[in-house]
Amino acid sequence: MADPRHPFGQQNEALAAAYLQARGYRILTTNWHCKHGEIDIVAQRDATIVFVEVRSRHAADTESAFESITPRKRAKLAASAQTYLSEHDLENTNWRIDVIAVAIPKSGQPIIEQIEDALGW
């Protein structure tokens, strides 16, 4: 049976990608999989590769979405990013992991916030 959250997540990943593009990022790929997990968005801004985890919640703010990033998830993101860099011969490239939180309030527009270099929290 399909996960009922899947369309919600896809919709919010599309919002996050548009948000990044509007800020000068080039989207390289989405939903990239490896043995460690999935990277929602791989983007590039200037000479930096940016791995983006998108978290979304039906909420009035983005706090619970950001709080959902556990230490285990951070480790999986870092391992996935290292695998991507290795597989694409980019080991000597500047890179970071960002988190974008999307909050969908009961009324009004989605709230989108980005934390750059999220592993440094």
C-alpha cells in the first residue's frame, strides 16, 4: 500500500526546489538514493554542492519540522552526501548539508525556512 504522506512530501519538495531556484541555486537532482538513504535535493550554488533535506508539517510554523532531524538522520545525511560526492568524483568540491522546513498552516501560504550547513547545529 502506498504511503499517504508521499504526495504531501513530493509537493513540499517541489516548493523547496522552487524556493532554492529563486535564490540562485541550480537543482542537480532530486530524490537521489544510495545504501545510506535518500537525499531530497542536490543543488549547486556557485562552487558549492548543497545537499538538502526537506521536512514538512501541517503546522503554523516550521519548528516541529526542524526538530524532526534526529542525530541518526544527520548521520545518514552525511553518509549519503559522502557517497554522492564519491560516486560523482567530487571529493574535492565544497559542500554542505542544508535543511528546508515547510510548514503548511490551516490557512494562508506555506512557510518555507532554510538552515544552511545544518550539521553544524
